[in-house]
Amino acid sequence: MIPLQQIWPDDMAARYRAKGYWRGETFSQLLRSRAEAQADAVAVVGMEQCWTYGELLEKAETVAAGFLALGLKPGDRVVVQLPNLPEFLSVIFGLFRAKLIPVYALPAHRSTEVVHFVTRAEASAYVVADRHEGFDYRALARAVQAEVPELRHVIVVGEAEEFAPLDAFRADPASLPTQDADPSDVAFLQISGGSTGLSKLIPRTHDDYLYSVRESADISGLEPESVYLTALPAAHNFPMSSPGYLGALYVGATVVMAPSPSPDVCFPLIAREGVTITGLVPPLALLWMQAAAKKTHDLSSLQVLLVGGAKFLPEAARRVRTELGCTLQQVFGMAEGLVNYTRLDDPETLIVETQGRPISPDDEILIVDDAGAPVAEGEPGDLLTRGPYTIRAYHNEPAANARSFTEDGFYRTGDVVRRTPEGYLVVMGRATDHINRAGEKISAEEVEDHLLAHPSVFDAAVVSAPDDYLGERICAFVIPNGAAPRGVELKAWMRKRDIADFKVPDQIVFVDDFAVTAVGKVSRRELRAALRQRILENEGKA
Ligand code: OOB
């Protein structure tokens, strides 16, 4: 087994501790101290359930004991793929209590992705719901176990069939470790958006992540009376910690779990639970504004709407205050670390036109040109960063690490930004070839690989195309091998490869060749750039 770690140079780690960023606190301690201070306050609401902090702690301890009774040992990895249920919280806090390491998969992931996470993380258990949105996760678990027999345990929230039901876990507090995790140890693994090939695993420590959670809670004005609605998938870094449900639990507030982010589901929850704050990706923010115009529900409790994950255009951002009656907070973050926020009391122009400034005074920001030299102040360039909650390496990815980090430990975000005179960042685009489809990051290379596996595909190049609703959609240029299959057939075939549905191209354009006239070899990047240009010209957007 390759050890899980995240190593900052000694002098930097010492500075982060001396400045009080890293406080030696763990996720387990966080829940325990809140439960001691306010056992009867409501911690989480969802799916007709309502648990106090005392109950959440008790359920987490039961889960912890149950996992240990299965024979799992501290440090073992557990892939968690759950929709937004209250059990999401009892499972992850149970894993933290047992010193097990959650690996967060999205509900949209299918066996291709889950097999990759299980293998890469060398996971020994997998937690799923029985069904969600018409999909049977037990069938998925069977497919994953058939491919990776080392995955010994499948735990199901709900009807377990042949697997272990979470409900049957019984607490034996005596079996729980008496010593808590080391705060500088890795607490969990996030999944990267993946600009090249398959997703990478992002190891985050208790110390570094809790610093970002604590500061985010403060920057978003969370207080014990706040009610945070988890509308986006709970496994994603944005609803987890910006300020997210962890920020809400950190200050002793209430978390509401929404099974879907649609206005139909969320508006009644906002009205019923008095939700004060939530986070959305731009396409959902647009949808909510459209639905709010119908005034079917009282949304007056909502004070703050965070929007991030993809660029929120100023024209849309400007409408939030009037149409939803709350303050917009833009957030530009990444699972690898750095998170920027507009501040609640910022002037309207900064809130609407920028993606905010970093959380920490010790977030180091470099904006550089192709040669790696800093650009003139205010000019766009590649964003590099390092700091007290930005990773120094992906788990077990020597080649990607050499590409993604500079020698002195800066993470190459792949984003092109400029900095305003106030020190706020404006996201201008990106340097890497991924598609940001409604906040989901999709690697062009990964989609091309799937297409190339089809016998009638001679070559494929995948690019992003501007889309009024999604921000970007996936457009695949395909050179057929003989007679071209129909686009719908190719899409249906891709779905059968058991991949997340959001990776299936929205548009397929069959071409005879890529019409690249340059002599010699053309890089994939140049090819994609030329094809993207072609789309822009066709749509009159060039
Ligand atoms: C969030 O995290 P990831 O890891 O799914 O994606 C990170 C990437 C960034 O590098 C950037 O390309 C893009 O998503 N992004 C934005 C953005 N927020 C993220 N691009 C433009 N404007 C924004 N506001 O997406 C994430 C993590 C924590 C908080 C919020 C978002």
C-alpha cells in the first residue's frame, strides 16, 4: 500500500501552526465538541428525518463501530457514493471516528469511474444507497465487485439485498479507538475534475481542510441560527466546505439535505425549513431565478446565495439580488485547495464582476505567462498557487505531479485569471483542455478515449462549445471508420460503457478529416483549439 500523505516543507508548516491556521483539530473532535455544547440543537434535516447533534454523534459512533466490526483497520479507504441523505453525514463522521478514509464519489459516477477510484485508493469497502433517481446502486456495486474482488465490503443505506445494511450496524463504543487521528494526517480523498485522463485522488488533512472550513464559515457569515441547504451533490468540495454543510456544523447551525437541486424540490424546503444560505452552480442559479419569478414559495428566509464551480456571467450575477432577494457571494474554488470569495459587504461591482479574493493572507498567488514569468499587474495569465490548504501532490501520481506542481510547490490551477486593483480575481478562461459543463469538469482526453474504443470511430477530438444554459457543452468531432454511425447510436453506446452520464457528448459532428493543413505533427491541444475556433465561427461568436 502506498502511504497517504500530504507534505508541506517544515518552515511553512511551522508558520501555518504559529499563525493559528492549523489548530490540531480533527473532524471527530469537531462533531464531539458541538454535540457536547448543544446536544439538542438540530444538526441535520432530510428525507423526513431530523437529527440533533447528540443523535448525529450517536449514529456516527454506531457507524464507526460497525465498520470496525467488519474488520476494517484505521487508515483503510472506503468509497462513499451517496446522494444527499442525512446518512451521508453519519457515514462520513463515522468513518472519521474509526480513523477510516472516505473517498468521495459522485452519485452520477458509474462502474468505470468507481472501479478506478476503488483501485487507485486500494479501498476495502464501498457505501451506496439502494436506489436514487431510478438508478439501482446495488447493481453497480455488483459490477464493481466483479471487477475488483479485493473490494471486500459493500454497505447499503436502505434495502441491502445480499449486502450489509447500514441499519444493522450496532454500537459497541468499547471497540472505538481511544486515540483520535493525528490532525496532520490525511482525513479523506477528494476526486479531481481531471484535465487529462482519469480523475486523480486529492488527499486533504484534518488541519488544512478545517482551516478552510472555519474561515469559509466566517466569510459567509454563518452563525448557529443559520440553515444551510445542501443542494449540489454532497460529495463535491463546494457544498462540503464553501462554507457548505461542514461550515454549518462547525458553527453549530442546521444542515438541510436536498435530494435534488431543482427548484421543485428546493423551494418548498427553503420555505419549510427557513433556509438562510445555499450554494449553486451558474446554470442552477439561472433556473432558480426563472422559477422564483412565479412566486410559488416564500423564499424570504434566504440571505446568501453562493455561486461557483464555473464562471457566473455579470449579466446574470446582477439579477440575483432583485430576483431572489438575497446577497450573491461568488466563489472560485478547487478541490485541490485555493478558494476565493467575494465578501458579503463588498461593493456591488466586485460582487458582480469578480470571482473574489483568497481566504487566507498566506494564499500565495502567482499570475504568469507561458514562460513562467509574472505578467504585468492586471494582465491575464496562468494562475499558480500554494498555501495553508492547497495540496502539494496528488495521491500516487508521479507523472501528473511533475506536470501539475512547480519545483517550489505551487499548484498549476490551469485557470487563466487577471487580478483587479482591489486584489480580486476575475476568471478569464483556462489553459487546460477540460470542459466545464455546468460545473462538472470533464477531461477531453477521457471522452476521446471512450469514443476511440468504438469500432466505427477512426479518430475523435473533443472540445468545449459555448452554451447559453450549461456554460459549456461537450462537442465531439468524429472521423468515422467507413460508414458513420448515427450520433444517437454513438451516444447510447457510450452510455453502455458505464460512465457518468455528464461525460457523454452533447453534440457529435462527423467530419471527413480534421482539415489540419499544417505540415507534420499537430498536437491534440492545437487540434482542439482549431476545432473550437470552427464552432465559434459557425455560431457567430468568434
Ligand atoms: C470547484 O471545484 P472543482 O475541483 O470541481 O473545480 C475547480 C475548477 C477551477 O480550477 C476552475 O476551473 C473552475 O472549477 N471554477 C470556476 C469557478 N469556480 C470553480 N471557474 C470560474 N468561476 C468560478 N467561480 O468547482 C469548487 C470548489 C470549491 C468551491 C467552489 C467551486
